[in-house]
Amino acid sequence: MAMINSGEILQTIRMIDQQHLDIRTVTMGISLLDCADADVQRCAEKIYDKITRSARDLVRTAEEIESELGIPIVNKRISVTPIALVGAACRSDSYVPLARAMDRAAADCGVNFIGGFSALVHKGATAADLTLIRSIPEALAETELVCASVNVGSTKSGINMDAVAEMGRVIRQTAALTADRGGFGCAKLVVFCNAVEDNPFMAGAFHGVGEPERAINVGVSGPGVVYHALQDMQGQPLDAVAETVKKTAFHITRVGQLVAQEASRRLGVPFGIVDLSLAPTPAVGDSVARILERMGLSTCGGHGTTAALALLNDAVKKGGVMASSSVGGLSGAFIPVSEDEGMIAAARKGVLRLDKLEAMTCVCSVGLDMIAIPGDTPASTISAIIADEAAIGMVNAKTTAVRLIPAPGMQVGDTVEFGGLLGTAPVMPVHAESAEAFIARGGRIPAPMQSLKN
Amino acid sequence: MRAIVTVIGKDAVGIIAGVCGLLAGQQVNILDISQTVMQEYFTMIMLVDTARCSLPFGELADELRAWGESRGLSVRIQHEDIFNAMHRI
């Protein structure tokens, strides 16, 4: 082998074979701005046509790349313009028909999720934004593949607390309408602060208005590879650990860059970004929590967890950023509880709690993610959790998100099974003390100072 | 296109002959081979050229995999780009 030596070839194969290295998602962003129509049914037809026309070769092309490079591309997905913008011209009090069109288009393209049933209301809501938000519970209950998101805050504009209050109720309604499936609808609904326009990951993906007509965005994965790389680092100082994570992240991201370039070239769609993320799966050996424990914590969620995660998150970015010509999306280690075998175990033990998860989101991507809470949690408490998380994002100028599942009829100690990549969620306790009066105030939390940063 | 074929598994008589025969049958040219046996564990890496291959790449990969599985071997073919991307700047 003139170029590549045998050791390197076998290392790559071990990463794929034994350490769960994969490309988590190839997501095509599609602008639907030209689908606006006064008639909601006509708008839905245009949406269906545009998506199926734009993405008809996406799955086949991704599968070809998968086969040629010999690396799994786990998900092929589509993100679209926030539907509140597309639907604004419709004379209709519901955008559920638009969600159905997205769902049909996604199924016909063969993708496993489509994101963008979204509204951006960080400073205030238009009539269309309110129509979209009201449509979310029914839209998520009636469709399989559609994901919804609402951006309720930003560093520049503060937090829209009316929207925060409303989202608490919307999450409860969505859970109620999908109660037969453990509140599954809520697994497809994200509430953001500082949402990004080029995120390839679900459920929060949408194709922002600053994006081109179409774009290919790729999310990489690889907690298993990082975990494995730290096997030989026992007792070494943390700067050595950080160096190893960086090198590993570089390797992982290079593959993401290659896949993104190839998909972009073959589809004739501009390459957008590679999202430098450590995205866990429920599979044993593919957990972010286990990486933190390998650094020396006895259980993820104990003291030291935030520091270990800060190191991991930063090293992943430092290693990944040189490996790709264009980095974006959410870029950081994810901590979705139900999708991470080690997080599930730590939550079951009662060591990993909501308060610690909240602290962890200060130093990583993205937020309180895929967490089941008791089904009788009041809407105002859910809103208060969203407000806390949005405040962290707003003040720290980072993206934060909340994806909570108030599992109908379930209590702490119960477990919700979502199956597949969405995993298993042990129902976690929330504080019983009420935030009702705080949330009922509504209004806005003003944008924070950007100097005097203590 | 240049691709890397890897064969990993327990050593046995005729592995190289079998893989080479299969590749030759599909007009795949072998450019380089390296092979070792460590503790009865057989590892062969080939650099091949598939430009004249009669099968689509995916089907060639399936055929190699199936041939390997019938003998308890892991046999795969991957575009060399993935290794270049991962290990070379």
C-alpha cells in the first residue's frame, strides 16, 4: 500500500465494525418560500411537489455513498423552511394540512424524519406563528415523520415568555394526543433558544431563511470511537485526554466531510455544513455518559460531570474544526437521556437528575433532551423548565433546547419505551414547587448585557 | 476507481486464491497485496482497481461479503477515499 498503511486501514474498519462509527445523518435543507399560497390545500400541494422533486434522489444517493465507502449513513432526512413563514399567506386557522403534506412527501422520498414545522417567535409572534404553534399537537399526532420546533428566545432579543407559557401547554396537549404511545409526539418537538438555521439533527432541524435554495448538511457521530480511544489513557492527566479526544474527533469529522462533499457533488446541491457532534445511541458502547465515566467519574451525573463534559465538548470541536471546510449546526456533544445507554443507567440509579442535566447544558450541546417527566407535571412547570434552559442559552450566547416528554399516566420509576434511536426514557422527577405565578406574568425577559460578563 | 479490499478471519487454505478468483472473474485488477497471519488470525489488505468491473460497486461488495460469510471471514471492499480522508490531511 503506497499511500495508506495496513494499521490505518484496520483502525478505520475497527471504528466502523466495533465502535459504532457512523454518519448519523445526511440532511437536505429545502427552501419552501416559493410554496406560499392563499389556499392552504394548494399550498400543501406545492409543498409536497417541491419536497419530492428536490429530494427524490437523496436516499438512493446516500445509500450509494454508504456502499462505496463502507460506512453506515444511519439517517437520511429533510429540513424545510419554517412552516409558519410558508403558511403565512394561507387564509386558514390550521397548518395541519401542511404537516400532512410534509409527512407524505417525506414518506415518498424514503427519509425517516422531516423537520421544519417550525416558528421563530423569539421577539414576538405573528398571526401565522400562533396558528402554527396551535397546530403542533394535532400535526404531531396525525403525522409520523414530521418534527416541530419553536424558537422562543435569543441572545439579541431576550426570551418571549408568552411563547414559553404557550409551549408548556402545547407540550402537554401533544403528550395527551399521543398518550397511547407514551406521549411520543413530544419526542418530535423541540423548544429552542438561539436556534440555528443549518442544523441537520432532529427533531430541531429547519432550513433557515439565510440558507440557499437547497443545502446538504451532515451530522457525524462517534461516542463509541472516543470511548475506545480513552481505553489506553488510564491515569493520564486531563490535557492528554483532551488531546486524544481531539485526534479522534478529527478522524470522525473527516469522514463526515467526505460524505458531505460526495453527497453534494452527486446531488448537485451545495454543501452546507458538517455538524461536529457526538451523538449517542441507545446501543451499548455508543454512549457519551460512558466517556465521562471513563475519564474517572463513577457515575454520570455526580460531581465532576460538568467539568468532564466541558473538556469533552471543547476537544470535539477543536479536533473537528480543522477536519471540515465548513462547520455549523449544533456542533457539540449531545446528552439526550433516552438515547444514551449510560445516561439511562445513571438516571435509573437516581444519580443523574434534571438539575445536573441543566448544569451540563451550560457547557455542551444542546439542552434538556429526550427526558421523560411525570405525566401530571403542570404546564407551568414545563414552561419554567423551558425558561431556565432558554436563559442559559440566552446569557451564554449558545443554542439550548428542551425536548421533554410528560409521559401520560406515568410516574417517577416508570419507563417509556420509544424504540429505535429514540430509546428508553426513565421518568425523572421534577421539582414539585409551583412556578405558576411566574409563568402567568408573560411578557419578555429582556436581552442580556454582552459585557461585564460575570 | 481504486478501492481497498480487506479480508479478516481465521486462517484457512485457499483464502487468497478464492478472493483473487472472485475479483478476477469480475475484471477487478489487483494493484497491491499485503497479508499477515497473527495467532491464526488472517488479515489481507488489497488495493484494487474497479474501473473495468462488470458489476455495480454495491453488488461487488455484496458478493464479496457473501463469499466471506460462507467461510467465516469478514470481507469488505471500500473506496480508498474513506481511508485517505481519515488518515491524510
